[in-house]
Amino acid sequence: MSHKIISADDCAHMTWKALEDNAVTATPEHYALLFAYFSRSNTEVTNRLDEYMNGGKALSAELLSAIHKDYLAESAEADVVRSGSNEIVQVAQQMVDEVSASQGPRAAYGDALEHWASQLNERTTVQDLLKAMTALSLETRKASERNRALEQKLSASTQRICKLQQTLVEVKQEVTTCPLTGIPNRKAFEAKLRRAIAQAKSDLSSRFCLLMLDVDHFKRFNDTYGHRTGDHVLRLVARLLSDNIKGKDTAARYGGEEFAILLEGADLRAGMAVASGICERIGNQRLVKRGTGEQIGQITMSIGVAEHRLGDTGSSIVERADNALYEAKRTGRSRVCAHA
């Protein structure tokens, strides 16, 4: 699949063709999913469907519904996103209705062609030919006008969907991002964790590590220097965590002064190495007052590490990483502990 920019009209045409080629019913959910794929507006949908599209594998209604549920339905949890999602469904349903409604006039045009073909086979006078030409010209003009009107309606609908999708992307970004730190929030992280667990279940060679991190003595920063300083600490930590991960890894603010990191493709040893590097780098940070240069404190973090096990749920792996985190706190803080 090419990654060039494709117009909304082309995306709509490719969507309808894919549904038709795979004999899949054109429901609003199926349409929205394939439109997102061809428009490249959702990276996860693109990656999931590429293996089917590029591999020539057939699509099914069950497959499309499952992918839609995994990657497009989540954003509907927020009221504003649900509203936009419903609007996209309405537009998609309208497009389905418009195409369905066009089948009648198309059939009528075909009937007219068959009628005059039959008539001309029986009679071949000049008058019959003129009459047939007049009638067929009229029917062709009507069919052309109907097709043009349908194309305009579909074009307007696809443009509307593109605008709505962009709005939804922006809203989803707001819903899944921590406004203070700018990194993913707990909701986004838990969604990512669910997908990682599902991937590990379907591919036994897939592995990942979970890190749970907590800023040591965070309350002291707030109580001694105020909440503005506390906010500054959280932003600094978020930036350092983001700088120490790469690729498909995810760092998120889990809640309060607690953070979480998902390391894809990492075993426990690799997870411990990353956690130790983070712990050391953050331990080297010093808070300094602007203007005076006075040092007002050191930031340290305790980190718990757990590797995914077959049969793990989101709750079970978080619990094991949390237990390791509590052990790091209990044994002196500013250190890394692993769940054996």
C-alpha cells in the first residue's frame, strides 16, 4: 500500500471497491474502518490491515468488526468523541443509502436499453431508429445527471467525514494526553497495555516489560516549595522518561506522581537495564531556583519492573510491577527492583 496522500474521493472509491471485492456488507463501521485505512488517518488500523491488504488475504465482516472495536471504538467513550463518531456513522449510513437508492434508476436505465435493443431487432425503419435514438439519448442524459448528482453527494459526504476524522483525532489526543506533562495518560496507557497483551496472546514470540515508577518524597516538594514546583518536577520527569524510550515504547503518567512505561520486545533483563538508566539519570537532576541559582532539591525515583507472562491480564502484570515498586520504596528508594 502506497503512503502517498490520497484524496477523500479516492479513499471513498477504494473503500467501496474493497467492500465489494471482499463481499462485505457496507455497514457504517466497516466503511469507517476501511476509509481510515485508505486515508492513512490511523496508524494502528493501517498496520493491522496492511498484512491483509499487502498479502492479498480476504477480508471478512467479522475481522473488520473486531479491528473496528479494537482501534476505533475506544474514542467513543468520551462524550464529545462519541458525538463525532455518531456523526460519522450517520454520514456513512447516508452514503450507503444514497448508493442503494441509485440501484433503482440504474436498473431502469438497463431496462430501457434492453427494451430498445429488442425493438430494433424487430423493426429497422428509419422512423424506428430516430425514435430509439431520441429515447436513448434522453435516458442516457438522465442517467448521467443521476450519476453526477450521486458523485457530488458522495464527494460532499467524504469531505465531511475527513473533517470529522480530523476533529476526532484532535479530541482523542486531548482525551488520552495528560494536560500537565504532555505524555499519554492512564487511559491511553491501559489501552496500549491491552493491545500488547492481546498481541502476546496471538504471537507467543512477542514479549514486553512493564515499568511502574514513582517520584520519591514528592509530597515534600509540594509542601516545601509549592504546587508550581511540584508541577515542574512532574513535567521534568515526563520529559526525561520520554527521552529514554524509543520506537513503540510508551511512557505515561499513571496518576499523581506515579508513571508507567511499556517496553515492547523487552525481557526482564532489558527492562532492568532501561529502568536503571532512568533511575540514574533522574537521580542526577537538581532543582534550581530561577534567578538565584539556589539548589532546592534532588529528584529520585523508585522503579518496579515486571516481564509479561503467558496468561497475564492488565491487572496482574501491573500488580507485579507495583509489588516490585513497593519493594524498591521499602528498601531505601532511588533504586530498581524486579518481580521475580
